[in-house]
Amino acid sequence: MVDVGKISRDGKIMLLAYDQGFEHGPADFDDDNVDPQQIIDIAQKAGVFTGIVFQAGVAEKYAVELPLIVKLNGKTSFHKGEEPISLQIHSVDNAVELQAAGVGYTIYVGSEHEEKMIQEFGKIVEEAHHKDLVVVAWMYPRGKHVEGKENSRDTVAYAARLALELGADVAKLPYTGDVESFSWVVKSAGKTKVVAQGGMKIEETKFIEEIKEIMSAGAAGMAIGRNIWQSDDPVGLSQKIANVIFKS
């Protein structure tokens, strides 16, 4: 069994995600945070993150002292309106060469193409665990079979259970909006740790309150990107969030 302690502290997880450049292009960035080095600097100055998420190309070019999670798949944002699919573009061996602590992979649960992603992910889990890497599953309900139910209790709980059944060590999931329903999501994941996605940037006070609810539901932590590096005070906000996650 892989030690999730590689990307956690006292069982809690706080990941800084910076894979949005692949998924969204530079639309999320400004003149500062378009530079990956700035994100690394934020992480180092904050001193609270248990891991950082990069695509392999960024990881190859920028030195990272934090535990590294390499995303193995990705898609562009040009295919709006189509059934989502994201297939493998980097190898587990490449993640090992980059001295990663873990790998990440997105499955669009409810997509017409989910079976292809599930099959690919299953093989990644076997190989990654054989090489002692933590596996983080981005379990995103999207596609016509879950349209309008992407954040519902039953849909997100199904995605969490799927992560467990597939062998993921950590499942990154959308928040369902209240403690009771998200508690069921966490229970459905069994021994697979649940982290909530940060998502689009929202007002800081509201975001902190949401994190308190997520932790109250039994989640292991958060995987946060835009809410951190689009903030006017990314280091200060990181430390405020850490106070919630690690003291829950």
C-alpha cells in the first residue's frame, strides 16, 4: 500500500494546483502568475502546502522542492459542447524521472467517453503503485449523463466510490454545497482520501467558510489553484486556509 504521507501532513492534504494553463490556456493568468516560478515562490513563502501539481513540461523546466504530483492527462478548452474526454499524454516512468511523489489523472464521470478514461486510469494505478507513487484521481462529473447533476450528492458520491473501486489513493472532487451531503461523499470514498477542488476564484471570506464546511464533513483537505494565485495576498490566504485544514 502506497504511503499517502508523501503528500500529506498528519493525514491532512493541501495541494497547490497549477495545471490550468493546459486546460484553459493563459486566460486564467496575469503578467505575474503566468510565470510558473511565481507559483513556486508562493508555495515556498507560504510554507504550508503538502504538494504541488504540474504538468510534466512545467515540472521538467522548473525546480520544485515540494512533493510533486505530475498530471498524466489533459485536454484543451476548445472542444466546448462536446462530450469531455482527457487521455494520457505523459507516462508514469516520466513522473519517476521527475522524482515525483505522485501522479494525477482526470476522469470525467458521466461522459460518453468515461470507459476509455477508466480503462486507462486502471493501468496507471497498477503501474504507479508498483513504482510506489501516490495516485490522485480528479473525479469530475461532466457529460450528458450527469448534466444538471454535476454537484449533486448522489453523483459526486458515485464519483468518490468509483475512485475507491479503481484504487486511487486520493480523490479530488467538487463540493456538493453542504456538510451533510459531502459527508456522504467522504464515506462513499472509504479509505480513499477526499480533497475538494478549489475551483474558480470566489470572495475570500466565503471561500474560507466553505473550506470549514468541507473539513467538517470529514475531507482530508483541499487542492487549490486560482483562489490562491489569483489572490491579492496569495501567501497570507494560503496560511489562513492552512489554519483551517491542519487544525480541523
